[in-house]
Amino acid sequence: MDITLQISAVNGRFTLDFMQKFQRPVYLKAFLQELANNDIVYELQDKQIRSLPAIRVPWKS
């Protein structure tokens, strides 16, 4: 269950990209709930299911 989170900050805005190998958005939903619980305003811009080729990365055995 790998999750990748990419964060960038440009022009006073933070952008977070959640990437995961599984379909259920439990971690994304939990993160968004934490933002809401702490009165942090956010905008969910896009949600996509992507299909990537099965490749072997050199840093995993």
C-alpha cells in the first residue's frame, strides 16, 4: 500500500498531489476531514483514476 504525496508551494498557494496504488480514497478523505476539523479552507481541484504500466523500479527488490 504505497502512497506518494507531492507538495509544492507557488504564489502563496500549496498544492498537494496524493498518488496511491489502491482505489479507496480513505487516506485522502481522512486528510480532508482533518483540514475541515481545523477550519482550513481547501479546494479539491481534480480526482482521477490513472492506469500506469507495471514497471520495476530500481530501488525496490
